[in-house]
Amino acid sequence: MVKINKIYTRTGDAGSSGLVDGSRLSKGDTLFDAIGDVDEANGALGLVRAAIHPEKSPVEAALDQRLSTIQNDLFDLGADLATPPRDGDAPFAPGAMELRIIASQVTRLEGEIDAMNATLSPLRSFILPSGGEAVARLHLARSVVRRAERSAVKAAAVRALNPAALAYINRLSDWLFVAARHIAQQQGGDVLWVPGASR
């Protein structure tokens, strides 16, 4: 159980921050870039949820519920990134003190992608991040998640990170792309890129 009584601790005033195991790293470390980008992605998903109307449409109600689950997953992901691996044969197995992204969370995203994608027509061009407000916010969230993935990959180049966490964040950007198309379908369709249209 998380218990937070005091917001400021002064422990980071010198430019370091703590990991779950009590060790400290510079706030400029690539790991904190990844953790911060995951946090920003979660905020972007909150903005998506503020722009959808579950009471108006079963499609939007289902999206809102799925986004609620994903927002919770992103806190799991942040905790996972902030927890160094244990020594031993299963360094990223969930334990009493470790919260880890697991394969079933990735598989759930894949199932939801497949279900949404089954209702969509094949793409004829790249999609502009435009359309209704929720669609545009989904595309923005997707781009933030892509940045979070790049940050996590950079961090993984210098330290061991949970492979399932990396897979989750990669799959999430795919999920957001398909979700944007899924909602756009309810609002007149995708806004397609027309190469050279302004020449």
C-alpha cells in the first residue's frame, strides 16, 4: 500500500532521485527520462479521457474503460522502470516488493488492437493527426508514448530493463493509433495525408 504524507522531501534538491530499492541516480539519467515520459504519456491519456463522452456512445464508453486500465498500467510501468532487477534467474519476475509489467498485459493490448482493427478499412495513405478532439488527442498521446519508448530503449542500452515493459510501451503506441482510427470512424473517418497537396 502506498502512503504519502508529505509532498516535498528535499532529498532531490542536489539533482538526484531515488529508485524503489533506495539507490539514487542523477535526475538527468536516461532512466528518469523514460520514467518522466511515461508519466507525461499518462497525462496525455487523461486529456483523451476528458475529451470523450462515455454517456453518448458505447464505443466511447468502452474506450474510456480501456483507457482507465491503461492509465493504471502506466503507473505499473513507471514502478517497473524505477525498480532495478533482482539478482538470480528471474530478475524481472514480480515479487513481494516488485511491481512488474507482465506478458498478459501486453497480450491484452494486442487483443484490443485486433478487435478495434477488425472494424476498420485498410489504410490508403498515412493519417494526419487530426479530426475530432478525441482523435487528435489520441494521436498526440501516441506520439508521447513513442517518445517514452525511445527514452526507455536508450535507458535499456545502459542497464537491464524488463523486456515485457519495453514490449508494453511499444504495443501501446500501436493501440493508440488504432484507437484513434476507431474513434475517427464514428466521426466521419480518417484525415488522410495527400502527398504534395500544397505544391
